[in-house]
Amino acid sequence: SENLSYKIHRASSYSANYIPDNILVNKPNRQSSRWSSGTNYPPQFLVLKLSEPSVVSSITFGKYEKTHVCNLKKFEIYGGMEENNLIELLQGGLKNDNVPETFSLKHKIDGKDFPCRFLKIVPILSWGASFNFSIWFVELQGSSNPDLVQSCLQCYNYNYHFFAVSRARGDPVMSEAFPPAYMDAFHSLQKKTKISLEDPLLSDLHQVLVCESNFEKSESIIEKAIKDGKFNSYIGRQIYKPRWKANHTHSEGTGFLLIPGMRGGHQMCVDHINGIIYLLGGWNGVEDLADFWQFCCKTGVWKCLSQNTADDGGPSARSCHKICIDCKNGKIYTLGRYLDSIKRNQQSVENDFHVYNIMEGNWSLISKNVSAAGGPKLIFDHQMCFDDKTNTIFVFGGRILTCSAPLHGPGLPSSAHDERPIPEFSGLYSYNVVTNVWKLLREDSGNAGPQDIRSRIGHSMLLDSKNHRLYIFGGQRSKEYVNDFFYYDINNDRVTVLNDGTRKEPGLPPSGFTQRATINSELGEIYMLSGLSKDREKREENMHNSFWVYLIGENRWSCIYKNTIPTTNGSSQDIRTHFTISKPVQNFDYDCTKQEPCPRYAHQLVYDHTQQVHYMFGGNPGKTSQPKLRLNDFWSLKLTRPTEADILRKSRYAIRRQTFRELALRNPVSALHYLQSNVSEVVDHRDAKEATEFRLLTSTLFGDVD
């Protein structure tokens, strides 16, 4: 990424000496070094013109050295190659402080970079009511690399003319709604652009299907297109459908069923190489647990590796700890735990660090107290990831446990005895398992600047092994629900904010609810299950499960499903069976008659990216009438979307359906035979909608064509 050169192309207005060119230089100590609009009446804007077409990935706003009423509380940014044809890149807002802020801009369409020559900044609201808008300094980051930009320009030109081409062609494959066959216009556009406006395969399909009505050959072209991967992008854009399955597991041994008991605050990790899930510890509602289990995904068998890991040289009973796995070397690491205040003393708050050797089946103590070696103090509700490329463990967040003595003595007010210390949160650490060296990468910053990180508990941290980043989002800091979303670039030691949490935009996951997240680096997707709130007041208002997918390449969240579960219907049965049949929110194509796990917190969700299956175990259902109740249900979640075979079948169905309709006009008897054989064999008769549509095709034989 580089700083991109630009100039002021146009401005809606300006006042006095606060000219638009002032934003080209960064002088935070000069009150006059800014652009200020001549009025706050919309529309107000600045249009920036880059020195050359570039891929603009982020924008930085400088600020005055003090808070200012004219700072932008809300703004929008648009960009594109032509000033009159811009698309929205960002909706954002600045904090009213003196800290510069950097925002990521939308710079990909369908996973491909697109170039900009113009950027338009549109102020919407200032921090002071009825005050004019001010911008102090703007810096653009991205790439002007000629090879990259030229490739982007070709893609841009293709997309720009695609809509016009679809109109000109009147092509049912490209645009069924437009009038047919303006081939002269198509060829004119093709000649004007001097580039191929469509894949040659699509040209062949148009000729064979539209011009020649050769349906059999059309099927062959579609089949070849699928084999050549032409539909991969389309398949990648389809919405996932979740399929939950309750795993009724069994265990090794005879005579009785041996499975992990009810618990919350436990930890799980998955060995994706061998298809094994490991489960350690937790809280059963009465006490901490020290048992250690493994589950074989292939056989569906649980095996207890240890009833008490402390007896085997491993960690003591604990909950709210964290584990991570090194699959290549067969090692499981565990760090942290929650400890009740009455049990805390100088020795008990030491942060012990253990490793389990999978091949040898034994535990080892790495450190009695990693804090003494430069690592974090005793923490709970933190996050931990293992990077197998650098043999490094990353630990972020969590609340620090201390053993500060309560206040006693004459003259102290009674309230002082109950006064709680201000919560302390742990920063971002790295630990090299080869050199045994801890390193503090970021201290906790309660008032985070551009490269600072606000620590928290109950958040998500995921390692993107492809881009070598740590994605961090959500969580809680004291009584505040944190809703920011950023990533830490491991190679460059740099933080990039994707969403600062101040903007309430549609299409973003909700804050304040327990979240569990996983990642598939190869697909460029982050998955998040949002469930029950820990807040008792919120908990009973709206119990719900929702599942979200974040597309890394497009910087976009999408909700797969969101089910609202009535709290007045059969809640006791829900708890006994650990599942619910829920009421779906509108606009989601989801089968609400299928079982899914009931909302909960303190559960665990892991992901086997090799098989692309999630596994969830246990948790706290949050029932006020049964505060000690924990769950031990075990679920798998498979996200499905259309496959290549599905696309081929549906394409064949569409072609054969049209073949039947045309045949019915010439030879009804042959058409009926064709319907019963050729069309029927490509219909999904399990799909009620498609089966009904198939049966209604017979009306064509009687002239009732709609």
C-alpha cells in the first residue's frame, strides 16, 4: 500500500480562507488549516481527482489538535472512474478528538479490485448542531501499480458495458426481461471497446440456444462451462443454508455410556489432520472440572483421556481458560482460567502454562507463571490462536485476576468494604514455542488511537493463515459492549480498522450477544454464531440464534439465518431436549421445522476446515429458574450451497423445460413422452416448489400457457 497523490477537482462551497486545498497538508496545530463548507445545507461535498487511476483501499482523516464542533460526525464517500458514475465506498463517522482515523474503503467487486479516478466526500452531520462542515486533512492509501490498475481497468470496462450488452443481445441467459436481438448494437459496442465483452463460451451458447434452438448442444456447452470452472464465482455468491444435526454419540467400552457431562466455560479444539476434537475442563454449575476428552469425527466415539489432568501432570480443574492446537506437531497448549475471589492469593494467581503431547499422551508444564517471563498475568475469557507458519501463539484480551486484599479497619465507610477494583484487561502477546520467548505486541489502550487496541473479554480472534492476519471483533469491556472490527497485520505489525463500532449500519451482526466465530482462510470466510446475551435483562426479551458469514475479500457481512424463539412456549421442554423448533424471521429461506440447538452462552464452537463442518458442545441456557443448569448436547453444523452438480441439473431442467414447451406446440404426444422421461429425470422431486412447477407443465398440452 502507498500514499496516493490527488488534487481538489471540485467543491460544493467554502467559507472565508478555509479553502479546499487546505486538506492537502497536515497541520493539526493550525486552526485555519482546513476546508470548511460555506453552509451546512445539503448537498455539501469535496471531489478529489487522483493523479492517475488507482485502487484506493483506505482513507485517513487528520484532525485539529483539539476537539471541534465542525468535525464530521457522519459522512459518506463515493468513488469511480467517472465523476458522474460513482458508487458508495463507505458510510462512516469521526470521533470528536485529536486522533487521526483510518477507514477501509470498498475496493473490490465480486472479489476483484476496481479502479477509481474520482473520490467524493459527502459530509452529512457535524458534531455541533447547525455548524458548517470541516475537514482538516485527507490522505489516500492504495496502489497505482500500472500492471494492477490496467488489469482492473479492463475488468471495469467489461462490467461497464455489460449491462448495455445484455440489453442489445436480448439474451435469455443474460437478461430475460429485455426485448430481443439488437445484434447490430452489440457488434457496435464490441467494436467500440476493442475488447471481448463476453466469454466466447457465452457467445457460443447464445448462438446455439437463442439463434439455432439447438437445446441438446446447449446442454453440452453448459456442462463444459461447469467443468471449466465458469460457474465457480456464481456458486461462491450463493447464500449458505445451515443444516444442524444432533450427534447422538457413544463411547468406547461396554456396559454403560461414557460421554462428557454437562458444562459451560469449557474449551475445545480440532485436529483437522486426524479428524479429532479435544475437550478440556469447564464448569458444571457447582465446580470446575479437570477431565479431558477426545471425539473421533469419523466413528462418532468419545474417549476419556483423563478424569483429572492435574493427576497426570497437567492443568488443575478450570473454566474460562483457552486452548489452541499445533496440528502438525501434535501439541495442545492451554493458558489462563477463572478463579473465584475468595480463592485468590499470591500463589494461586500465577498464570501457569501447559502443553499436551498428543503422540505421547502426556502433559508437561512449560511455565509455572508466564507473567514472570514477559507473558500475560492470570487472565480469563481471553482468546488464543496458533500460527503454524511461525510456530507462534497469539494471546489477546481477557480480564486480569488480582489478589488485592479487601479494605478493613476503623474509620472506613461501610461501602469501602464492598468496593470493587477497576477491571484490568490484558493486551496482545506472542509466544514462540521454539525459542520460548514472550513478546508484548500491544498494551491495552482504553482510548485507542489508530494503531492501539482496546482489550476486552468474550470477543473473537481468528488467524487468517492465508493473509497472515488476526481478525478481532466483538466482546465486552466492563459494562460496554464493544462492536468494533479490525485486523492485526502480523508481518507489518499494523492495525487496520474495518468498522470502528460507532456506525449503526444495516447488515451488521448485533452487539451484546454471546458470539462464537471460526474462519476458513482458503475460502476467505469468517463464520459467527450469535446466541444468548449474558445480560439477564436482555436475555428473556428476545432469545434467538443467528448465523453470519463475513466475506474477507468483499468486506461484507451477510446473515444466513436469524430465528426468533418465543420464550413463552415450551421452554422447559427446550431445556430438557436442548433443542428448539423456532419461528423464523421473514426474508430468510430457512426450514423452521428442523431442530437446532437452543440459545446459550459459555458453549464452545470449533470448525474442521478440511471437512467444512462446525461442532458445538454444551453451554449455559441462561434459565433464571435453573441457574445451575448446564448442557452437554453435541451438534454438528454443515453449511451448504449449490454444487456444480446442482447447477448442471438446474440448467438442464431449464433447457428441457423450454424444449418441452416448444415441442408441445408441434407434437403434443411426443411432448408428453418427453416430459415424462427427459424432463422428469432432471427434476428434484423432493423440492416441493420444483415438483409443483413440473406437474403444472402439463397445462401446456391443453393450451393453457401462462
